[in-house]
Amino acid sequence: MNKLLEEIKTLEKDMEKGIEKAKSEKENLINNAKKESLKLISEEKEKISKEMDKKISDETERLSKEREKIKITGEKKAHELRKKAEKNMNKATSFIVDSFNKKINE
């Protein structure tokens, strides 16, 4: 009978050890899963950050090119307007001189 009780106690201890081992393994698996998920989240954040940086860089470059086109167009228009103004100034000067000469000659 004593031997039977000792075997039962031994089995109970073995079961407790097995349960503790299983709990420990479970905790390790959970901790590893948490670490892996945090790593994956971090990698995805980094990937998204790089993609956003690329998009911002591309858009900045596009806007810079667009700004340069607008600047060139504006400079061309300003140059054309200056030429036109000079031409009109010459006409106006000639008109005034001619008008003045007519008045003198009258």
C-alpha cells in the first residue's frame, strides 16, 4: 500500500513538472509571438515610412519642375510685354514729336 502511495505521489510530481513545463513553453511561445509581431509591425512601419518618403520626394520634384515651367513661361511673357511696351513707347514718342512739329509748323 505504501508503495502504491509513493507511485501515486511520484506520478503527481511528474504531472506537476509536466504542467509547469507546458506552462513555461506556452509563455515562451507567447513571448516569441509577441516579439515576432512587434518585429513585423516595426518592419511594416519602416516600409510605409520609406514609401511615404519616396512619394513626398517624387511630389516635391514634380512641383519643382512645375514651378520652373511656370517661371520660364512668366519670364517669356514678361519679355514679350517689355518688347511690346518699348515698341508702343517708340510709336508714342514718334506721335508726340510729329504732333509737336505740326503745331510748330502751323
